[in-house]
Amino acid sequence: MNEPAGTVAKRIHDRHQTWMDTPGRGNKPHVDNSMREFQLEPGDERYHNCWDFFGDAR
């Protein structure tokens, strides 16, 4: 998987914000921390085996 850093950063930021906005156990708010999770979007194959993204290595 070769995904541009900006795309990864935005996806991580958006997912974390959604997590922060969603109540946790007992309907309590989540507490912010430094942990972030990156997940691939199901069915998104745009960057799968996209080695031409790096240009011609010859």
C-alpha cells in the first residue's frame, strides 16, 4: 500500500475526531491521548500496488 502522507494524515485526523465526538462506555466522553489508528477504507484500491507513484527507479 503506497498512500500519500497527506491522505493518511487526514484519514487519521478525521477518524480520531469521530472517536472523540462519540461517547464511550457509560455515555462518558473519550479522553484524548496520543494513540492514533490507521485503517484502510474497505474496497479502496486506489493505492494498492501503486509502485508507479515513486516514478521510474531505473
